[in-house]
Amino acid sequence: MHSSIREPGKSCDMVGVKAIRPELSDAIATGAFRNFLRQLRKNRLGVLGAVLVVLVFASAIFAPLIVTHDPIRIMVGPRLAAPSLDFLLGTDQLGRDTFSRTIMGGRIPLLVAFASLGSSLAVGLVLGLIAGFGPRWLDNLLMLVFDTIRSFPSIIFALAMIALLGPSLASVILVISITSMPIYARVVRTQTQALRSSEYIAAERSMGAGTTRILAVHILPNVLGPLLILVSMDVPAVIAVEAGLSFLGLGVRPPTPDWGAILNDGYSYINQTPWLVIASGIPIILATLGFTFLGEALRDIFDPKLRKDL
């Protein structure tokens, strides 16, 4: 049985320990965090991924302090200029500073990734718990909805939805949320169905525990781990989708800086200068590698079947 599953007796004991000796509970949490860091340090790609993710977040959070020019200001001067001391990554076709636009452009992909994945995770978690713990007919109905959504190719579905709703940041978030939700819901459903037949769940029922308590205390903590790992590994795909839609002109609207939009400008003027493509392509590659490496490291750490040092 999965080592993170908490049996009823153990959960009650932990509640009592926390109530009587909160410092013991804090020590346990600190030891678990230190063990996590120790496991992560053993995974070199995981450490590299964590560093890249921190850099991506830091550049997005502190972007107003890092930029050297107004990213949307059209400046009088050389256009499509090469990198210089004044313009670290050159300028685009309108004379705007490419470095500043690249730094500020990192905010949009992260916003889309966490807004869309957060909403799809919340909805998928609720629907997955209902499907896995509810009656058979409701499970079949929800599975039909999930399979219907997943039957459409993601790109075709995204293009159709954006054509109906119009190109905007909200449309991109909505499309990614809808297409990602069935994946999380199916994972939660599978985990819930495996846990509902456990002996300790039967013992909880015999002691009069209601469905809400069983789901909140015993089922939910055991399905969150796989979900968080899955979300961390889905962030690169969402960043790529958002950049692709912006590249096609279906994402954020000009003049808002965005990696996909900058890449589109660079593709249009690649014969004059390669710096626009380089400036937008490298952050996309680094963010994708960072979240991928970190997600794989988290999977190896939290999944006992994949942990190599046991």
C-alpha cells in the first residue's frame, strides 16, 4: 500500500500530538522538508531545473526593476539594431528594446500557465472525486464528458474556441483549462476508486464517518501528490501552447510583450536580424527545460516505485 496513505488511527494520533505538542509536529515537518531537499540535491537535473525555474520566476517578478527601457515605447533610432550597450539584445522593427520586451514578456506565459492549470486542477479534482466516489451512473456520465473533450485535437479545439471567443488572454486561459481538466479528473478518479476499497476506508465507514470526512481526510491528501507532480510537468506544454497561439496572433494583443509575439516578429524579420528569434526562443527553451527537469525530479522523489535509492 502507498506509504503516504494515512490510516484512521494514525491520523487521530497525529491530531492529538499536534494539539498537545505542536513543536513535535513542526519538527516532523522540518525533517520531511530537509529529506526532500536531500533527495533533490541527489538529482542533478532536478537541481538544474529548480535553478532555471527560480530564474524564470525571479525575472518575471522583478521585471520592472530589470528592464532598461519601456517595453512598449516606440523609440526614435535604429530599428532591428544589433545588441549594444544601450540595447542589450538589440531593437525590433519598431525600435523597441528587445531585452525589456523579453523580460516583461515572461509574465504572460507564467500567468497563463498557473491560471489555466490552477482552474483545471480545481475543477478536475472535484469532478474526479465525484466520479470516483459517486454512483456508477454518475461516473459513466462524467467519463463520457471527459472522453468527449479529449476526443478533439487540442490545437483544433483551441483554434475553434478562439475563433468563437476572439483572441485574448482570457480565451487562451479558458481553452487550456478546458483541455487540461479531463486529464486531472481521470487521475483523481482512478486514485479515488483504488482507495475507496481499502480496508481503512471500510473501517471509517463502520465507525460512522460520512462521505465528506472520508474524501477530505483520507482520499484528498493521497491524490494531491500525483496531481501536483503532473501539474509541474504540464507547465512546459502550456508555455509552448501559449507561445504558439501568440505566434499565430491568437494570444495577447499588441503591444503587450509576449515571447510568442516576439518570436513572430523575429520570424518576419529573420533575414535582417536573428536577435528577435534568439531573444524569445532561449527563454522558452530554458523555461521548458526547467519545469520538465523539476517535474521529473519531483516524480522520482515522491513516487516510491520510481525512487532509485530505496
